Amino acid sequence: MQSIIKSSSSSSSSVTFIRIRQFSTSSTLFNNLSNSNKTIVSEEDASKSAPLVALHKRLNLPNDYKLGTLTRALTCRSSRGNLANNYGLNILGKNFLSYYVNEYLLSKYPRLPLPVLNTAVSSYISTESLHNVGKYSWGIEIDETPILNKILNEEPKEYSLGKLRFLPINQIEETGITKLTSKSKDEINSSSAYALGVRSIIGGLYISTQSEDLTKKFIYDHIISRKLDLSKMFEFEQPTRELSRLCKREGLTKPIAKLLVENGRLSDKPIYVVGVFSGEEKLGESYGSSLNEAKIRASVNALKNWYLYKPLNNSVPSDKDYKPSIIDHGIVIV
Amino acid sequence: MPIKPIPLLPKFQNGLGSFILQCKKITLQVDKAGGSSEGLRQFLKLRLNNYAISNPKIEFRIVEKHGHPIIKGHYINGREKAICIRNLNVDNVENKLNLLKESSGEQLRKRTNKVESINQSIRGIWSPLHVDPSIRHKI
Amino acid sequence: MHFFIRSLARIQLRNTSRVFTSPITNYSLLANRTFSISSTKYNQTITNTTQDSKILKQLPDLTPLKLEDDLYAVIKVHSNPFLVTEGDKVILPYNLKHAQVGDVLNFNDVAVIGSRNYTFTDDSIDPSLYTIKAVVLEKTKLPMRIREITKRRQRKVRHAISKPHRTILRITELKLK
Amino acid sequence: MFQSIRSSIHSQLSTIRITSYRNIGYLHRGERIRGLIRDESEYLLNPNGLKYNLESILPLKQYLSTLLENKSQINDELLLQISTHKSFAHGSKPFNEKLAIYGGHFLKYKTSLFAIQTGGIDSLGSKTSKDLISRKVLAEFIRKNELNQGIYWKKRDQLLTDSSINGEDSVFATVLEALIGGLLLNKGKLITEKFINERLLNETDPNSLINIAKNIK
């Protein structure tokens, strides 16, 4: 049996051999060690970690992306041990993400109002959103096995390098053991840790490749490619009033709602289709079961048409063949 | 504020932008001496190395335990798929591994539609109020 | 003010469903009416485009479609039509043996490409006009079904087990060139 | 407001007629009287008393002309928008809010890359790299380069003189960020990078952010 294992672990494939034994006890007695002497994991050690190699390949990371860097991206500042942590990588990744997501949304929807823009950006890169990316699209695992179990299972030291390491808030309560120390400020919940990991992997991609284009492409492929319906993110308080302010600012004729079609006015389920016109131009159209409802819906439709205007060329300023499109004048203040 | 934003979370659609293999780990549980593990033992000795090299995105984990051999796939969605491979020969073991590899971890279910979509209908919904008024039905 | 004009035009055109058709000029396409499996892996660029240069082609003008936001297409796989948009899952009722999970498929038998206001139909649209790609997401099966088969006035019950294959694709790209 | 017309949409479109308008003939000047619409030139003034027009952006234009060299210049309306804060004229004129958000992200992004080049990955998140793009430093940059005259905004309180309290720092920083955002959206990434490298993160230039951040402490 031993010979099989040796032959498989000598290759670059990700195979580990673990002898499982059943233990009922678990231990969380180990405290956080100081992070003063940080070491960066060597490539040889890192390549022994099967989950790390698999994660590297799963994300199609380039060969320049060292496994040591990936380990560092998965090590949060609060984790125990003396490995180099992802503090700097996280900041870099965050800057990359917020710039490119803002750029994408601003170029795609130049007239998007600021509150919606900010919400849309945070939908893409908020902690919760990045937690979903890390956990449910990249399949990063948390290093949860207590150290005692690791030793008893004869788990290789390097095995946990491929897992997300941090100090969790909810440590398991042991009967008979009372925790005397107060809650450390380094303790974070798992979703923040996942977000840290995802941002750091993106930061690490730039550090490894020194290529802004590659990092941008990675962000587009993994973060921006997810589907977000912006038209469902609007809620107007006074749509008719806002529309008339908009028309005034843009120098258009005052908007007028007109009934286009109706059906069943005398029945209990009437339906009206109303269009909002500015001069001869139709700004929006919608339906409703009363004239007022239809008029409000039509105004909302007109406002959404305005705010969600998409220019035909889809280039962003960081593209090489960028063509400038319109620049918005700002949100309408009622 | 005149416009209130409603927070939404974007939906991940695997394959759009990037494709990520959903099977992340396969555990091969083998008995050292049992007769039903013969095929798996052969597989481990002869083929696992090449198989693991050709599937670098998957982590393989060998577990030694008494009883029938079981292979278990661990998926990104958190589910597991276990197959008992007792008395199977080497080729059948490999087929079962392929089955785990090619699955997305989702539970098997009936597929009623040819196409599953979360996009809005592009052509829109037909409206009786927008047809030509000369042929429109009037109540 | 583009969007106002466009939305105005949209309403006017909605009533008159316009279909531009063009005669088939490239007969060589009719011979090969299935999809081709590319040997390239995901995220790789494909450069092999073999075109029959002998046949003179007159490509139709698809500018109205190019100006629209979203497109749909009716793609045919073994002459089985699927109406798809970008991001849809296509469920093929068989095991696509030659394709691995994660492979990219190019579709070259497309009957319809359209948008909200315009539709372009042809018997088989010239593949140089569009790119439609899909990635193999999963090769799975339906849940096992046991059907009881009996004959009249006979006590024997045969149990027919079926667990048919399914291949699931995701449309990753649908655009006009 | 609603005209119930049973005819088709087509005939509807052709029968729309513009009804009567109320035209305003009198624009009030002088002391404010409720109900009367004021003359714009009366109140569209920045804290320096400068009127809202295209002439005031000349310093900014000159400042950029050396950067853009022989390439086409940024149009005047955009420059005016860049130097107009949201607080001016109750947002009725084009203002720089979104440009500033965008430019601010780009500046942050570029300074983090600059910090890595000079001090390695561990220098990120340190105080020096944070100070480099603090409001105070950005505002000082605008003042040092004498671009502060033609900025349109409204003081929160006319009596406050401390620039960090009365909003001046914040407004000036916004203008610099909006300038970056405007350059990006109008001229693309390369020229904006050139601007940042030559003017903002240039150690030899005494008016660059690096030297301002050193001196301000």
C-alpha cells in the first residue's frame, strides 16, 4: 500500500493519503500566535497540498501565479501560525475590484443614478457577494479541522495550505472549559473571510503576473459575468414629478400622459394603456387597472428608459480601442 | 431621496465568463485485503497516477477503511455523491469515477423543458391591446 | 435622444412583424448540418475557420439586429430545434459521447436569429454571420424510473428500468459578427 | 389630462397636439421675493463671486493643454461640469458627483500600484499610502496648482473659514477626482495614466501629491 502512495505523490497530481480514525474529542485550546515572523511558503511545500493545487487549476490561474502566493491569499491576518497573511493583497484586490466594476457599470449605463450605481457596485463586490463567489462558485474550503484531529489523522502538515485560514467568531464551546479572554478583535465571520480570500486571490493575480489586463479579464470572467438585473433595483418615490423635473432640465416639453388603449372600463377588471409624451416623442408606456396607476407606471417606464440608457459601443476607458460616449449630467434633484 | 435603490445579489451562471468544474474532490475508500476492493486496488496501483494528472482540477483522497469500497464525489454546491463499487473491475471503476467527475453535484431530477432560462423573454409577451385596431377584439 | 427614437420606432414596428429572408446561396452548408465539437478547451481562442472561397456569397445586411440589445436564436442539434438566449441551459436528450465536461461547442446550424423587433430567418443561416457557443456543463441522467409491464390475464410483472442520459449545455456566447 | 381616444396608436401618434403654454416674462433681480423666479445671473455665483460661465475654466484648460499637447482638448462643457460641485445651484447645472466617484476609484487603484512599485505589497494599507490620497492633500494640490478660483460650489455656512470644516477641502478634492474621471471617460486610460504619473505621483514635481503629503504633516 505504501508503494502506491509514494508513486502517486511524486507526480504533480493532487493525491493525498490519509488514514481515517474515529475520534470523538476535538480541541480548540490553541490560541492565536503572534504574526511577527512571517514566512512565505516555499513552492515545494505548497505543491504537496492537494486542495491548493486543485484550486489553482480549477480557477485556471496562470503558471506565473505561484502556489505560495495562493497560500498567502488564503491566510487571513487572524489565522494562527506564522505564515505571511493576505492583508496587503486584500487591499490591492479591493482597489482593482472597485475600479473595474465602477468602470463597467458607468460605461454600460452612463446615466445610472448614483444611489443605484453604488448599490449595483456593492451587489457585485460586497462581502456577501464575494462570499458567494468564494464558496459557491470557486469551492474554497475552510480549514476547520482541530489541530489535535490533524495530528491523530496523520494529516500532512501542508495539507491545510489549500484551505481558508482565519480565526472564527463562533468557536465551539467545550463543556467544562470557560473562556476567560474577551473576544479578540481579529475574530471574523466566515463570509468576511471568504471575501478577504477572493479579493486577495485577485490581488495576488496582479502581483504574480504584473499585468493589469489579465487581472481585468479575470474580474470580468468571475465577478462581472454574473447576472444582475438593474431594472429591478429602482424604486421611485414621486415618478411623475421626477419625470417633469428631468424634462425641464433637459429642455424637453412638459410630459403629458395620454390614454392609448383601454378595455373593460365598465367591468370590474378594466385595463388601460397609457403613454407619457413629451411633445410628439413618446417617453414611456405602461398598463394599469386604473388611469392613475397606468400613468405612474408609464412615468416609471420613461424614467427607467432614461436612466438605463445603454450606448451602442460597449468599450470601457481601460480598453485600448476606447471611444468616448456620453457623460451624464448627474441625478435629477426633485 | 427620490430614487431608492433595492439591493439584489447577482446570480452566478457557470460557464458564462468562466467555467468551473463542479466536482472538487473524490474520495476513494479502499479495503487493504477485502475481495470486493480488488478492482479499486488495481485501479490505484495502475491508473490513479495518470488519472489524477489528466484531472488536475480534482483533488483525490485515498482512505483506508474496512468494508466494501466506496467512491465519493464532493461538489462545490456542498453535496456529496457516493457510489459503492464492490466487485467492479478496473474499467468499471474508472467509468464510475468519470460519472462522478461529469456530474455537477445536483440531485437527479426530471427535466421538463428543453431549455432552462432565467432571462426575460426577448420577444416579449403578446398583448391583445397592441394588435391592429381593425381586427382587435372589443368587448 | 437615441433611446426615445428607438423606443418610438419599436412601438411602430411591433405591429408589423418584419422578417427578412434571403435565398440560400451557400449550398455547401446544407451538407453539414450538425454542430462541430471544438477540440479547444474553455477560454482558448479558436482560429480555424475554413471557408469555401469558390462560392461567391452575398451576405445579408443585419444592421437592424446589431442595433438591438438582446438576441435570441433557434439552434438545431441533429435537426432538433432549441430556442435559446445567452446564459440559457440546453438539455440534450442523450449522452454527448465525444464532448468532455468543460468543452466548448460551436453551433453552425441556426434557423432563426432575432431580437424584440426583428427576426432573421433562413433555412440554415450562413455561419459567418454569427457566433453561437456553448460549454458542456454536466453529463447527467434523469432519476431512475421503474415501469411495470404486464400482459393481460398473466400474473407476471416485468419491471422495466430506465435511467436515460442527459447532456446539459450552457449558451455562453450569442452574437452577430 | 387623459383624453380617452378609442382609435389606434397610429392615429394617436399623429393627432398629438401641443396645448397652450405659460411663458414667464419676468425674471426678478435684487432681494428675494417668494413666488418670483430669480434671474440666474444674480445667484449663480461661486464663493469667490465668479459668475457661472465658460470663461472661468480657462486656468484648468491651460493646465491641461500642456498635458494633452497636440491631441484634441476636452470640451468646455465637460470642464465646467468637472469644476461644478453638486451643492451649486441645487444641482440644476451639470455636476461632477459621478465623475468624482469614478476618478477617485482610479486614483486609489493607481496609487496602490504605485505603492507596490516603491515599497512592495506590505506597504499597502500603511499610513503613508493612505495619506497620499487624503482629502486634505488632494485639496492642497488644487490650491498649489492655482485651479481653485473657478470652482463652483456652495458653502455650508458663509461664516466658517476653516477649509477643513466649511467643506472647501472636500469640494476641491472632488474636483481633482472628477478631473481624473473626466479625463478617463473622455480620453481613455493612457492619457489619464500619463496625467497621474506626471502630475500627481511625480517625485520631482514640487506640486505633486507625494511632496504635498510630505509637507502637510
